[in-house]
Amino acid sequence: MKKMETRTDKSGGAMGKLRKLIPSGITCLIIIGVLFGYIGSKMGAAEMLNTIMHTAHDLLLNTVFYLMGICVITGAIGKLFVEFGVVDLLEKILRPMMRPLFNLPGVASLGAVMTFLSDNPAIISLSQDKRFSSYFKKFQFISLTNFGTAFGMGLIVIVFMIGQGFFIEPLIGLFGAFIGCIVSTRTMQYFIVKNYPQYAVENACDEDFNHEHQEVEQKEEKSVFLRVLNSLLDGGKTGVDVGIAIIPGVLIISTLVMILTFGAGDDGHYTGAAYEGIELLPTLANKIDWFFRFMFGFTDPHQIAFPITALGAVGAALSLVPNFLHHGWIDGNAIAVFTAIGMCWSGFLSTHTAMLDSLGYRELTSKAIISHTIGGIMAALVSHWVYLQYTLI
């Protein structure tokens, strides 16, 4: 044992010395150099750079502005729903299922509606309200990160898929995301209570509130016309903010994913045109094609690019769909699965850390990511099998 410990200490010390010898930034340069060196060796350096620029430009003009248009319209509708009590109505309808399905208090349904109409961080703005958080135990409060993310950008994802010519499939995906949310939230709660048993009984907010006698905000009396106009304009501005926020994800992540997904031009040569690539992801997916076909019903190896992209940014993942349709790579089953994964994962790798940090529980980030990964996979599974049943009707 002593010899083994000595060897471990020596190897650990050697690794430490090696890290000190390597200047910071070298690792990053090596990774970038290897990645783009490999792509450039396949496509040619000039063609690779031209393809990157042309793909990013085309995504900006034909995908980002389309998504931004959807964001503006859905943002306006969402604000209109808030102003005229539709959100309150939906919250009351959904409230009874919160405790039995998600093990959350009824007010959590408001978070589901708000994130569905906007994006993941909407749940955080709600959680900052002490009156809202006073309904929760700590383990429930922390699990709001997973709960809210599963519905993030839901309306935008569904409207986008309907805009591609599908209707039933996105609704099946919505059901799958709902099941995935249950799995993710419950799994996260299990991890929290297992690691911090005291959180099962501790309140999220120490202050006491009388929930039966909440103060009613005094709203300035306005005409219906002004209320509608202000709601549409304010909601539209919020949609613009969301649309601008998705630009980096779409242009950076989608461009890279598309280069790794698509192949050479029609004649088999690289010309530097948009949407050319080295087909690395489909080649890797082909090696375990049986797994994706059985689990998710994927009929083409290119389809694996969507869930990989949705881990980081759902807007970037959505930008893949029109080109996939153009090449005939996706069908109704893929749309159902994409909708479920797009909603449930909703770029959670890029938001979970910040969301948990804002709640003050950064140490649980790894548990939240594991839980939500499981939830997204379950959402895809359910959507696939429900779609199979639908095709038998």
C-alpha cells in the first residue's frame, strides 16, 4: 500500500510540475489547432474559412431573423396573456397536478407557464420573489432549475416546428417534454435530499407570509386599447431581446455543428459554399446506428446533430431543421423527438450553472446536469414511442 501511495504521490507531483511548465492557454490553442487543422486538412484552409463565413451569414439572414420574428410574436402574445389574466387562468388549471406529479407546491405552475412563454431564466426572476419562494422547502426550491428549464422556449419551439409544416408531431413532443420534466425534477429532488437530508424540512425562505391575504397591486386604470397596445409592444421588445440573445449560439455553435454534419458539394468537391462539411458526426453515429434507431427512432445518422446542439443552445438546434428537411433527412418521428429534446434540454448546459449560482446552490450543478440529461433522454424516448402508437391509429 505504501509503495502504491508513493507512486501516486510521485505521479501527482509530476503532473503538477508538468502543468506548471505548460503556459496557460497552450491547451486551448492545441484543441483549436487540432480541430480546425483536421477540418482544414479535409476541406482545404481557404474553403474551410469561406464555408464558415458563408454558413454564418446565411444562418443570420435566413434563420436568426426568422427565429427573432417568432420570438417577437410569441413574446407579444405572452405579454398579452399576462395582462388579461390568461396566465393566471392557466396557473389555476395546472396547480392541482403540481404536487402529485412534480412534488412541488401549486404556485410552481406559474413558473412552468412563464418559462414556456419565454425562456429558462424566467423561473429565476420568480424565485427572487420571497413571497413566491416561501411556498417551497429547500429541496423543492432548488429543483425549480430543472423544472423551469424543461419548459423553456416551449412556445417558440412548437411554433417553429408548426411553421415547418408539422402539427401533431410537435404536440407529441410537448407531451414527451412534460414527462421528461417530471423525471428530471423528481431525480434532482432525490439527489438533493440524499446529499442534504435537512433540505427536506428546511424552508426556502425564512420569512413568514400570510398567503391568504396577499396585497393586491394597485394598477393604473387604462383603456382596453392602451392595455393591448402596451402589452404587444412590451412583449415584442422582450422577444427582440430573446432573439438577439440566440444570435451567438446559432452563428457559432450551429456553424461548427453543420461543418461536422454536412458533406462536400454536389459534385463531391469543396467550393467554400455554405453548409459544406466533413460529415464527422454522421460517421460516428453510424457506428452505433442501431442504438439511436431503437431508442429514438432516428432513421438518418445526421439527426444526432440536433440533440447534441440542443445541449448548448436550442435556437442553434432549431436552425438545423430547415436544412435537414431540405435534404430529406428527417420525418415526423424526428420532429416529435426534436421538439421534446429542444424543449426539455433547452440549452441547459449553458444556463444551469448561472441559474443555480443565482439561487446560491452552485455545488449542486453536477447533480442538476445529470438529472436533466436523464430527463431529456426520457422525453425523447416517450415522444418516439407515442409517435409509433400514433402512426398505428
